[in-house]
Amino acid sequence: MEKGTLVTGTDRTGDAADVIDHLVGIAPGSALDAIRARRPEARSQSEASYRALFEPADPAGITPTERFAVAVFVAGLHGAAEVAAFYRSRLGDGGALIEAIDAATTEAAGTGPYGRYPAGPLSREDQPGPVYRPGGDVAQRLGPRLAAAFAHLHLLVLHPRDADPASLQPLLDAGWSTTDIVTLSQIAAFLPFQIRVVAGLRVLAGQL
Amino acid sequence: MPDTILDLPPHDVPVVFTRDQLDWLPWLEPMAEQDLTDRHMAGLVDAARAKSAYFRLLARDPDALQARTRADKDIFYNPDAGLPRAERELAAAATSRFNGCIYCASVHARLAATYSGQADAVQRLLDEGVGADLGERWNAIVAASVALTQTPPAFGAAHVDRLRRAGLDDLAIADVIQAAAFFNWANRLMLSLGEPAAIDGKAA
């Protein structure tokens, strides 16, 4: 896998300090700025979550490139073009990797949530749907670690109730440690939060 | 030695949505209580969470856990106006019902019932699903939470209008958005890192 050049926090151009404010387009002093200020810890700790997951002091077992690659894919699965573009800009000059992520996003696209329940009264609500594994060519371009991660991300984004213990085995087999899987899962679960806060506040901004 | 998936103890799998107390069994090894350093304890925020396998598993990334926990507390517990606590919990329960997180739904349905005093309506949400008729104000909150929870999100101006007509002000609407969004984070962790277990055979 080609390593992208990372754009660090200090090189950001024209961004607000707060990623959600930046992605929603919240101007200081606006009505939405005042609303967000009423939940100050939600605002500052959403930002702290972003920094812990994407700009950690010690990236430990997951490279910064992998973290941003995951984000571009998850945002793409949400159809969240501006959020995907934000993370893509952080990935920097990762041309071959970005092409592989785009190919995976096209392969994996769908709508959620779907999935099955444990056998019983809820089985009548089962909505079976596709399980994603990156295709041979895409998997090769992503490399084994990201290919295993992307399969898991599709599960988490679109049909999380289908998860079972066995769904973690391909990650372990591809070299993700337990601690890496915790961080990967936090990234993969934080983004659906961030994307929905951005989507929701954008709609609200248009109605103020 | 590479890490492995844990063997689960014998347990009863809950097969319905319930307000009963459930256990949660991790699929991966949590940190041992005696290995928790000051940094991990800071990540847990509440020392009592060291007893929880879920939080000790998430403590493997303590900075991410700490930020997430503090965001959670402000979104749900901040008493400054906006959406009443019961209805923040309703948004969490509705999101969990729609994503299919039986464990998360149990906790937040219990809290929604406690804070609202409307246990019957909360139980209808669990039994019938997100289309249950809970009265217009709650229906509007559930519909907004569900629309935001779809992938891609389908929350739009009509949801904001309906929440306004139901009596929510702008801060309360922002609270619905943050509560539903937050459970799109929580549900995915609880569904993918472990599973619920019934206690004393209830809900199984």
C-alpha cells in the first residue's frame, strides 16, 4: 500500500478549529453557533474524539493513513460527499489508495440498517442483505489489512445487527490486534455520529 | 501469540426487545481491572465503570473513550433547557430499536420509562417497533431519530417542521439530532464487540 502524505492539523487551510462547525458551515455568532454553545462539552468532546481517533499523539497499531482511509470509505458509504472530501484532504497525496477506496465504495454502496435478529419472535423483522468482501482486484490494491477492515466497516455501517464473534476473525487474521480492533471500531462508530450531527445541523441551519 | 476471540460462557440470548436488565458479554479481551492505569481511569470517567467489561474493553483506547464518555454525558444529562431528559432517552431508545441493538434499547427504554413515567408507551416502542403510535410529540421524535439513523440519513426539513409543531424549540431539536446521532455510535460498538445475555432467563 502506498503511504499518503498526511496533512496535519497545523497545515489546515481556512478551517475552523472545530471539525463539525467546519463541515456544517457554522459561523461564529450565528444562531447555530449559539445553539451548539449550550452543549459545550458535546461540542468540545466531539472534537476531542476526532483528535483522539485521527490525530493521536501515538498512532500505535494503526497508521494515520489507515485511519483516514477508513474515514473516506465510511463517509462514502453514507453518501456524505463533503465529509468524505474532508477526510480525503487529510489523506493527502494517496492517489493509488484513493482510487482503491473509490472502487471499494462503488462495490459496497447500499442502504441500511438491515440484518437479522437472534431466532425467535423478532425473526419476522429480519431483513437479510448483502455481506461485503472487497473484490479480488480492489482487495489487492487495498492490501490485506485494509481489505479486512473495509469488509468489517460495511458490516458496521449498513447492517451492524448481523455482527457475530466470527466477524472479528478476518481482522485478527489480517494482523489487527484486540486494541487495534477497539480503535478501528471507535473510528467506524464515531463517523456515523459525526456524519449525522453534520447532516442534522445542516437541515436545522436551513430552517432557522 | 496473536489475539483471539473469547469463548463465551453459557448464556441465554435475549430474543425480544425488553426493559429488563441485561448483561453484555465481550467477544474480545477487556483490560484486566488491575492493569488499569491513571490514564485508563481517566478514560473511564466514572471509577465504577471499571466493573464493566464493555468499558474495560473500550479502555484499550483511553483517550477515545474519555472524549466519547464526556460527549455522551453532555448530550444526555446537560440540564440546561432543550429536550427533557426523558425524550433524549426516547431518541436513544428509538435509534437502538431501529438499528436492532437489543442491549442499548433495554438500557435507554428503561431510562425513558423512568424519566417520563410512560412505561406503557415505551414498551409499545419496543414491542411494535418505530412505527408504534406514541402520541404526536413522541411520534415526531421517533420519526426524526429514525430518519437520521437511516444510511444514508433521510432527515429533512419536514422532520424539523414536525418537531416544531410538536412544541420543540431549536435547542430541543438539536438535542434530538445529537441524541440520535450518538446512538448511531453506541449501537455499533455494542453490536460489534460483544452480545447481550439475559439475566435469570428473562427476555430469552
